[in-house]
Amino acid sequence: MSARRLLCATVACLALSAGSAAAHPLGNFSLNHLTQVRAVHGELRLRYILDQAEIPTFQERDLGDGAVLARKRAEVARRVTLTADGRRVPLVFGGGATITHPPGQGGLTLTRVELPLTARVDLPAALVLRDETFPDRVGWKAIVVRPGVGDDVRSTAPSGDPTNGLRSYPKDQLSSPLDERTATLEVRSGDGQLIAPKRDGAAATTTNRSGDGLSGVFDRASAGKGALIFLLLAAFGWGALHALSPGHGKAMVAAYLVGTRGTARHATALGLIVTLTHTIGVFALGVVTLLLSQYILPEQLYPWLTLASGLLILGIGGSVLWSRFRRARAHRDRGQHHGHDHHHGHDHPHSHGHGGHEHSHSHDVPPERITWRGLLGMGASAGLIPCPSALVVLLGAVAQHQLVLGLVLIVAFSIGLAATLTALGLAVVWAGAWTARLKLSSRLVSALPTVSAVVIVAAGLVVTARALPGVV
């Protein structure tokens, strides 16, 4: 097959894969819940809705729907509370509880639960509703008030629901989802008037927020659609594209190679280390999800991994900066030695003559060189945080008993991720070699490694600062 045909087939496979990927827009770890409230003739009617993403659904794979529904009901009974004038009002579960499993990403499913509840209140009443379910899980949390019948309601909770009952989510709030768990309501007899803040529904999305279609590739592969070679190329392509999204250490890799005068061999080694680190990270997080989720939630590891990545970057940047400082100090000391220590008529194994004078040279200047320890640290920092979609593919492979297929696609994805970083590193190295032929200012050339070290330190500080709120 010609290279042109191979490229066309790969692009087609990528397009098909993108169409089949439908990740949860708030992330594969999220548990999203919404409580809808209505007042009807002195009775408060609630509907608790839970939208649970792929990974927490996978963790309950050994439970039947009845057991899952009982577990969610117990959580709601314990953590959804209603008080009237400071006294707790009993909430009673009604009939019509439902549990469904819409299709998710990587052959996995989601879980959707709806639980109706009621409470009798003496009017007029000042009510406080709190929803503290699943406090440690990420996701959308909201309380919405609906117009009632026979009662007037004034509420601090809004009347609008941009999620349409947790079926779609506003694009502009995906990075910082709503977190409203408490509402106050003043209820009195009336004609159904509702006074509440309005919240308009923005344009919604149900597409994959992570920006890659690896799970779509796995869906097609597990269904036997497409030749394996094209599916591997598609996984590789999605990994390469995923590396272009924000993060993944692109700036740090480039700055490190500039600051240490890296070579093409070093750039290639960085790519290999990223591949190994990312693949091992996915497998390790999969083990946690499969075996240790009752002790630790997988999503709770991401802030710690981010913190570790930030500290690694800080250490590497500090090391390069310290090396530059030592080199500058040694260069200054050498200059002073040349200016004041001239020897006349003495032979020295490291001296050479200039106009009858012998100049003694200092050779203790620390070299600008790259170390394997630094390479390992930089590669690990770039690949340390596993892509959630790769984890979903791994879990989907376990669920469908196609573990080998899942592992092969994840490795291809990781290689694609590393290929982008390697190409960037090679471009930096070659650009450095090309600019070396130009007659640039010596000050500019000597300043570049120092500037690159400062960039690495600054990037490490940013990554560390972002991680700290999640671990403290």
C-alpha cells in the first residue's frame, strides 16, 4: 500500500473514531447530582437525579441494579436534609424510582438514577434544603426550584436548569461546574407563584472534553470494525494530537533541551521516557481502580500526581539554574585570574604564549551538559499524569475481556503522545544547531540557557500551585 493511501485511511479512521466517542463532558470520574423541588398544597415534592460517569459505574460492576439503587437511596436518606424553622422534616421516598445505564465511553456505561421524595410542611414555612451527597466526588451539584400548585414560593435556588435534568451541560462551565448544595425556601398558601433567580441554559455539549478519541478507536476495535493496523495508527494519531492540548510539558521539554544543550539523542530518549511513564501510569491507576477503590478514589490521585510533576519540574529547573550560576561564577573567577596572575618565563602544562607572556587558565568551569537523571525527571514529569480516556479504555478492555487489545491501543496512544514531544525536542535541537551558525550576540547566546532555566522553574511553580488546593 502506498504511503498516500495509508495516510488517507488513517485520517478516515480518526474521523470515524471521533464520531463514536461520547465521553462524559464533566469527566469520566464525575458524580453529578441535582435536586428538583416543587411545592404542592403544603407538600414539598423533590426529585433527586444522579448522573454517574463511566469509572464510578465500572466500580459497581459486580452489583445488580437493585443493590446500586439501594446504595444511592441510603446516601440520599443520610445526606439530603430538610429543616423547617430549624427543625428537621422527614423526607419520605415515593414510588417510581428508576435506574438506567446510558452508553458511555470505551464500551462502558453511565448510571442515571431518579428518586422521588416528599415531605409534609405546615404553612407558612421557612425551609432549608441541603444536598450533601457524595461530598468527595467531582461533578455538577445543584438545586432547582420548579413552579408548584396552590403554594407561593420564594427561593434562593434558581428556577432555570441549563443541564436539562443532567442530560447536557453548559460549555462555559465545564472547567468549573456548579456547586450549589443549599437552598432556602419561603412557602405559603397561594396560587403557585414562584420568585427565584433565573438561570438561562447556555449552549450545551455532550462531546469528549479531553479532546481525544482513543475510546472511539477501542469501540471500533472491540466491535471488529476496521483493520488493526489502521486502528493502531488512529490510536497513535490521537496520542499525537492529545499532546498538543494544554499541558504535557511541551514548554518544559523545549526549555530543558535549550538550557542543557541537548542533542537529538537526548530528545529521542525523552520521548521514550514519556511513553514508558505514561503507559505505566495508566496501568497503575487501573490497578487502583480495580483493586483499591474501596480505600482510595482514583480521581483523588490526580492532584498528588500533578504535585509530584510540579516538584520534579521545580527540581530540574533549579538544578539547571544552579549549574548556570556556578558556570557564570567560575567564568568570572577565571577572568579575574587572567587579569592578575601573569607568569613570566615559567612553563605550565596548560599555558600558551601571547607576546612573551604565559597565561594560566582555570579548567574547573562546570560544563553545560545534560544528565540522565535530569532526562528521567523531565520525561517522568511530562508523562506522569495519565490521560483519563486511556484509563477508560483499559477498564473497558477489562469489562469486555479484551485486555490485550486495550493494552496495545494504550501503548500506541502513549507512543503518539511521546512522538509529538520528541518532534518538538528535535526541532529545538536542530534550531539550536542552525542558529549556532548565525553571528548572534555572544551575550544573547550565553543568556539563553539561563532564561530557559527560569522558564522551567516558573512552569514548575505554576504546576505546583495548581496542585496544592487539591491536596491540602
